Amino acid sequence: MDLARELAPPEMEMVVAPLGSPEFEKALPEADFLVGFGSRAIDAGLYRRASRLKLLQLLSAGYDTIDIEAARQAGIPVCNNGGANSTAVAEHAILLMLAACRRLVWQHQSVAAGRWRGNDLAGTKLYELRDKTLGIVGLGAIGKKVARLANAFGMDVQYYDIRRVSEAEEDALAVRFRLLGEILANADIVSLHVPLTPATRHMIGAAELARMKPTAYLINTCRGPVVDEPALAAALAEGRIAGAGLDVFDQEPPPADNPLFRLNNVVLTPHFAGPTWDNQQARFRNAFDNCQRVARGERPLWVIPELAG
């Protein structure tokens, strides 16, 4: 909040209050802009109480907790964070690829337990990223940055997205379009970068996992429910894919009995790919810039696709 106060436009009064608190409800009728994270509580009733509201500005990239229909009916544009965390998430995706392929957690545990090289040097299979085929599912701001980083590692990058980029942009990014089925069948690593929508929920299920190579890895830094988690746990436990790196889960925080916790071919992080200290300023800078644009009568940037019209 100190960063927010430092960057807040001086011509605007900023009220900091938890969603639903008395302070929040008191400020709501006079609020022109609502800046924060998505919540199911931002519904039609809230929009009715916020009669002056002109913009719902998110500090996050994801918007799966937003009541899109309520915003549409109220005529309120909803904007995400303008890619403020795209570098962080892209780096984290590469981190998970390296950690999974080089069995980083297992190596750390072996050294800490006094087993130096795990007492199984002959049976240990560690892999490089160079010359591996990376399949990116979702070539948005984050997917494009993952592609650029993967190029630096010497990977062959393919992508699938319902919105294809031009051939010139493919050339600039050194990527090539493939159908989702081709990505699953051919990639050594599949990295997911799609928003959670009805169309993407469980888009990677048992059938899709069965199409992947037994030597392939799955990386998920977007949203947990994009993957059928029980199907993934079964595929990992049975060795039908080599491993996974996951920053997101079907239920967050995951329950203590989550079967993924018992597997040694998965690397887990706590939905922490996006929030770095480096990008906190960018989140607020983008948010306040959008508020000022709307205050000037201009169209906001980064309106979510479902409300772009």
C-alpha cells in the first residue's frame, strides 16, 4: 500500500479498504474506480450500490473469479493488469521446466540427507532444455515471453492458440503454429498459458495426457482447473508422463491429502509465479494509468476479451 499511495494520481482520492468492510461500503457509492483483485462478491448487487463506478481495474492477470455477465449488464469495463506480471510468470515457467527436468528438489533432498548423489547415479535421468520441443498452449503476453526465453535455451518452440498470430510475428518469435493434438503428441514439454474459461476448464484431461509422450513434462502456471488434477496425478503416479511443474491447483490451498504431494516426479510452488517485488510498481502504475484514461473520457486498455466490445 505504500507503493500504491506513492503512485496514486494526486487529483484522485484513494480509499484503501477490504472488500465488504464498513469502510468499503461507505466509500462505494462515491467510487469512480475499483482497483484490486477479483472476487465473487463483485456482483450485480455491488454494481447497483456503486452507481458512479466507471471501471473495475484488476491487479491480477487472471479474471476467472469475475462475474462477467454482471459487469456486462452494468456496463462496467473490466481490465486486467496489462501484463505487469508477465515477465515473472514466464521466468517461473522456465524455472519449473529446469527444476522438473533436472530433478532439482530430489537433488536438494539427497544432499541434505547425506546421500550426495542420491545413491543411484546410474538410474538418475536428468535432461537439458536444448533441442527439446516446447509446446506453448496460449500465446498471449506470457506465452510470448516464454517463447523468447525458450529460444535462448535453444528449444524448438511450437504453439497453439485460438487466436493465431501472423506469420511475421511467428518469424519474430521463432515459433510455429500446431494443432493442440500435435502439441500434445510431439512436445517434450507442454507449458500452459491460457485464461480459465468454460472452454479451457479441464482442457488437459485423461485423453489429452494419454496423447503425451511418456518422456514429456507438463508445466502449469496459469490456473489449476485448466488441468484435470486427478487425471494428472494418476498419469504421474503410473509413469505415463515423466513429470510436471505446477504453480496452480484445482483447490487453493490444496488439501493436505492431495496425491500430488506423495509423488517424486512433480515440482510444486504455491501460486507464486506472478507476485515479485519487481512488478508491484508495474501493477499499480498500469492500474492508475487506466483510471486516468477513463477519467479523461478515453477507452481503457487491457479490457478482458469477453467485454472487449
